[in-house]
Amino acid sequence: MQQLWLQNLEWYDKLPENLLNKWSNICKKLPFIEQIKILRLFKCTGKIFDIQLHGFSDASKDGYGACIYLRSVNTFGNISVKLLCSKSQVAPVKQISITRLELCGALLMARLMNFVNPALKLTINKIYLWTDSTVVLSWISALPTKWKTFVANSFRNPRLNRDIQYFLFNGSWE
């Protein structure tokens, strides 16, 4: 969609060949969605003694995303890891650096975790938040007063007057 937007095409304009091929491939693959099976049971059976949430975020020049997994361990040592949810965003049309997109991904993950955790109504032993960006990890661990304007504006939620560190006070950034 972003590539279509950048082409400044009108509604009835003909698509360029390369974009037409991409859309045709997407349309051909749509019937395969029916083969995706998602199990509703997301934790181990039996008595559970450890439940963890693991959030992952990543970014590319095209967009960024986050996903949350639930890891549970029962008394027999059986481990179950299930995808709970994910969310993605298309990168802005105005190009920004990958590092800033990684920051947007981390913030998306934090907000998603803040939504998912209370909705589960489970006792979560530990929350882990994973990003492969060492720059983003350093921004998160720094005091908010040390953040540059873009970072501060990204992490700050003016409606709640809270930052990313508040939302995940019991989470561990890795």
C-alpha cells in the first residue's frame, strides 16, 4: 500500500508492472490462509508453576512490529511456548532511520504487553522484552531527562503523562 501511495496513482490509473506482480502474488496466496491453524489452549496442561511473557520487537525500512509469547512450565517439566498476539505498523512515508523504527517497535511492544498482561488474568512470574537494538536498550535504560527530543516524544504518553519505563516496571529489557 505504501508503494502505491508513493506512486501518486489515482483510483483508475493502471498499476506499474512490478506492483501488479506483487498484488497478483498476494491474491494467489490468499486461499492458503485457510490452512493456518491456531490452537486456543495457550498454556501447559496440568499444574503450572511458572508462567512468563516474552515480547519481541524488530524493524526494517518497510515497517516494524511486535509479538508476545506465553511460556509456561508444569510440575512435570513440560514446557509450552505459544504466540499470544502480534501487531505491526508500516513505516512512515517520510523515511526515518532504522534505529528510530526499532524504537517505535519497542514502544509498540511495550504498549501491547501493557494491554495483554492484565487481560490474561494469570499470575505472571516474569516478563521479558527482547530487542536486537543495543541503541534502543541504552535509550530505555537511560533517565528520561537524558533522552533526545524524538526519543522523549516517542516514549512519552501525553494523555497519561507516563513513559515506557512506567508501563513495564516489572519487565526486563534484554
